[in-house]
Amino acid sequence: MTRAFIYGFLMALAVACNRTKPTGDEPKKGADDMASMPGMADKGGPTENADKPSVPANVQLTAAQIQHAGVKWASVVMGVASGVATVPGEITPNEDRTVRLGAPTRGRVTSISVRPGDRVAAGHALVTMQSPEAGMAQSDVAKADAEVIARRAEAQYAASARARAERLLTLKAIPRQDYDRAIADDERARASLAQAAAEARRAHATANQLSAGGTATGEVVVRAPSAGVVLSRVAVPGTVVDAGAPLVVVTDPANLWVTIAAPEQMAGLFRQGGHLRLTVPAFPTDTFTARVDAVGAGLEADTRTLSVRATVSANGRLRPQMIATVIVDGAESLPVAYVPEDAVQMMDGKPHVFLVQPDGSGGARFERRAVTVGAREGGRVAILRGLAAGDVVATTGAFSVKAEFQKGSTGKMVM
């Protein structure tokens, strides 16, 4: 080959390489291009528009599944509600009969003689403390009492001197000036005695407020002001507490409060002096009666609910912090559907029933429907909203139908 031919070949090759070399302005192929390829987006993880698993609206069960789970269904029974409404409530201690005892002064807790649940009588020692301030208060009491004794002796002597001076003046045995001086000494002694007595009362009051005893040892004994049951005990032996720190809560367990946050649409059902009925999960077959003591003057601004408080007799069974279902009489009578209690199942925190559409071959299609429940009585539940005449719902085995719905809400793995 000639030198000119080789030179031309090399020049053409260089031009071709420059044309295929990427520039800074060209887009780079990488993870974004790979993600745009079919099937690659799912492998990198869920995308923003990926559907979240949700409970299906209905499920289909075969005849074999229905027979295995023992699922049965029946038409709803229509009736008329007995003019009642239900609202959740909470049982709390009766604050009018509850004492929350705190530390009367700063000090160290030395002993505690009660435990939660103990019954105590009025004056029963609950907590013992050691306090320097109590010791000073006890010392002030002793000094004030001694001062009163001394001033009383001076007052008695001054009164005797005045009486003697008055007799001598009558006999003209002393000048008028000495008699006037005796009168002034008597008045001064009386005033000093009154001042000492006032100081003694102040010292005793301070010591009593600190629950201090009669000896200057700094010991403070916190006692129950009334009979009741120890609801809680915060004090711990050996700890140093400030004045006002909570120690023990004592309450009268005979009467409790029921606090209710009634929705706005039910505000007209509550009146002071009215009676309510309530049930608690601990005693589902028993109904308790409460009397309304207070009704809020207005609705809560943030929750749009009416605060209602009622008093209920504990009967030895109800306890504070129990959740109650409060039944309110006086609501308008409305047509309702009655279903067995087993037909109502909780899903996503709401009561549901399952409507049934048999397929004619032993199987059926089940549709879930949220409902509003009313009063429960005799094993039946009143459905205020969600059902109509002619609806067929799952009764026995409704829990198994609920399990099938929950299976359908399980997310599928994408490969």
C-alpha cells in the first residue's frame, strides 16, 4: 500500500470514532432507562401508584366451603326500635367522694402502710414522712405554748396587783399615781397574753397543716380524712418529695361517675335528673342504672360533643376506668332490622354484616356492609342503619365469612 492510502484510511477511522463518542449533552442510560423497561419497575420496589391491599367488597364461597365453615343465613326481622339510643361512656371515680392526698411539706417518705385496694377508716395513717420544716413547726408550737404560760402568769400577777392597788387607794394608803400604774401594767399583761395566744394558734395551725405530731422530731403522718378504698399509691419509701407531690388517692367505691361525650345529634336526649341504663363488658348480661348529675352548658369546640356526667351505684362490681355502653331512653321510635348478635362482626373498627346472594348450587356470594347498631336484647341486635326488609344476612358462621374477607385483603407478592 502507498503511504497516501494508509494516511487516508487513518483519517477516516478517526472521524468515525468522534461521531460515536457520547457528549456531555446526551442523556446517559442507566437505572432510569432500565426502570422504563417492561417488568423492571416492579423489581426495584413498589412504585408510588402501587395499589394498597384493601378488604374486598364481596367474596364468593363454594358449597364445600360453606358446609365446612358451618355458615348459615336468614332474612332480617323488621321491627320498631323502643325509642332508645346508645353512646359509649367511661366509669370514673366520684370526685366528690375522692381525696387526692399530697405531701404537706418537703420531706423524705419513710414508710407507707397501705396498698391499692385496701379499705381504710377515717384517720387511718397512710404515709409517714420526715421533714425539717415539720420539725421547725413543732418547735414553734412548743415555744408558743411556753410563751402563753409565761404571759398568763404575768397577767394573773398584774390583775392581782391592780386589785390590791384599788383597795389601797380606797384606804388612801397609796397615791393615785401608783394605782394608775397598776392599771397600765394589768392592761399590758392582758395584751401580751392575747398576743401570745394568737401566736400559739398560728403555730398549731401550721403544724396541723403539715400533719406534724406533738413532738419536735420532724415526723409527718398523712392520714385518711374519710373512709374509703385506696385507689392508687404514688409514694415510694425512701424518696424525697416536694410539697404538694401526690402520695395516695382514696375514694368511696359505693358511687362512681359515668362520663359521656354525646354527639351533637343526641344532645337533646340528656337532662339533669334523668335516668340512664348502661352495660359493661365484664357483666354483659347485667344492666345498671345511673342518674344524670350534670349536663354541659355547651358543646366542646374541638369534638362537637356534649359532656354529660351521671352517678351510678357500683354494687361491688363496677370499677373505675371500665368502658360502658350507655342506653338513653327518649329517642324517636324508628323502624329497625333485628339480627342475631353473631351476625355483627367488627371490621376496621366498625360493625359489619354480610349480605348473602345464594347461587343456587349450594354456594353463595357475600357482600360486606357497614351498619349502625342500636340496643342489644335477648341475643339480638337492632340495626339502625344499613339493612332493609328482604335482606338476607349471614348468621351462624359469620366469623368464618369475616376471615375470608380478611384473606382477600392480603397483598400479593409481585415477582
